[in-house]
Amino acid sequence: MGEQPIFKVRAFVFQIDPESKKSWVKVSSGEVDVNFYKDVANKAYRIISVEGTKALINSTLTPNMVFNRTSPKFGQWSDSRASTIYGLGFPQDILLEKFQEHFKEIVDLLKNEENIFSTSNDIQNNSKPLPEDKRNSLQNMDSLKYENDRLKLALATSSNNAKKWEVELQTLKNNNVRLTTALQESTANVEEWKKQLEAYKDENAKMKRAQQQNGGGVQVMELKRELTDNVDKIVDLERSNKRKQQEIDELVIKLQGAQKSVSESNKLAEALRNTEHQLDIAKQQIIDLKRQINESRNSQSQQKTKVTTIQEQIRAKIHELSQLNDKMLLE
């Protein structure tokens, strides 16, 4: 199955100066990916960071490791196998907190696995073979823990996606409201301009009739000037009307796009509801897994108690046989 990535964060990588053991040496040219990997086959965890072809961090986690936060954005841990101390500088303190949480969670898992392995060895060395159901329970411990880790990761990812979908849905709804309002305002303006255009046309017709009735003179010249002005106004209104009509057409297209976006947002909302349902299922599965782990641990504890009782009984019988043998030798 190989190694599987379980968490990634970006940070500046440092190592302790191998000579002075007091100052830090920056080994990365900038922010680089720092990854947690799980080796399912070997039940091991590693922190790995690579820049180009250079391996900056290759640290196998052990149960006794501790990640120390020395400042809001800097933390370190010691790796005795690599004979060095690694340091990480984060751009945000929240990233350091997430890294520290994963580090502690993995170390706790390793400690639990170590305790379970030790208990299992004690039972195997000091007692009769476990029943088939108990052996299966021990063998399933690792798979249950892995499934628990996977569900936790899926839960965190789904929560982030749900928040993102909620923001996108609200943005689409706001855009739809603004476009609808702008379209209504433009439609009302066009209707008003049409009324003004009709009024100018009526006035123009009246002037033409007056010109025909009055044969000439100054009044005719004035009417011609007024007619020319009105014609210019009509032309300007028609041009403005065309521009507004184009704006309305563009708004209609945008509104259609917004309606489509709303439809997509409804799909996102449905996906959000499904995700929340899946989250509830995942939470219940995590609870069931923890319960199974606790039951398995309790069963192991009871089995160990039985083994101890049997050992004490055997020691008592051996002591009785020894005393009986001594009496026989004396007789």
C-alpha cells in the first residue's frame, strides 16, 4: 500500500547548527511543503519536506517525540535518529497550531500502539492462546485506528468545503438581487422616455399643422426653428432609447446568468445538506470505532487478569507439590 499523505502545510525549514548547537541554520530558500505521511504496512509515520532534489526533512516519528512551540509562529522537535533538531517557521500562527495538533495526535497514536503491542506480547508469553474472537480483535485494532484517522481527516475537509459553499451561495443570492433591481429601474426609465418621445412627436405634428395654416413670415421661421430643435431632441431620445435598450438586453443576459447561478447554488445547497448528513454518519462511525477500541482494551485487561489468576494458581500448585515431595523424601 506504501505511504499515504495525511496532512500538508507550508513553512520555512531550519536545522540546529551542528557545531554550536545554539543557533539555527535556514535550510530552505523560502516557504516549502511539509508533509505528514503514514506507512500503513510498517505502521510508521514520517515528516518529509523536499525542495527541488534536496531532502530538507526526513524524520520518522516515535512515541517519545515532543513538538515544542517556542514562539507564536515557530516550533521545533528533536530527532535522535537523524542527530539533529528541526525547526519550522510558519507564516501564520494558526498553521503552527494545526501542525502541532497533528504531531501530538500521531505521537499519542504511536504511544497507544506501543502499549497495545506490549500488552499483547505479555499475554502471548504468559498465557494460553487467546480465543479466536480475541485474536481477531487485536488484529483489527490497527485497521480501526487507521479508519478513525481517515474519518477525522474527511470530517475536517468536509467542514471546510461546507463553509466555502455557504459563502458562494450567499454571494450568488446577493448578485441576483442587485441585477433584478437594476433591470426593474432600467425598464421604468425606458417607459418614461417612450412617453416623452410620444409627447415630442405630438408637439412636432402640431407645429407642422400650424406652419401649413400660417403662410409665412416670422412666425413660420420660429416654428421651423422649434421644429428643428424638436427633431434634434427626438433623434437624441431615439439614440438614448437604443442605448438603454442595449443595457436592458445586457441586464437580461446577466439576470439569466444569475438565475443559472442560483440554480447551481441550489445544487450546492443540496450538496451541503448531503455533506452535513455524511458528517453526521462519520461522527457516529468515529464514536462506534472508539467504543470498539475501548471494548477491545477492556477485554484485553480482563484476559490479562485471568492470566494472572491462573499463574498464581499454578504457582500455588507447584508450591504444594514441592512440599509434598519434601515430605516424601523425609519419610
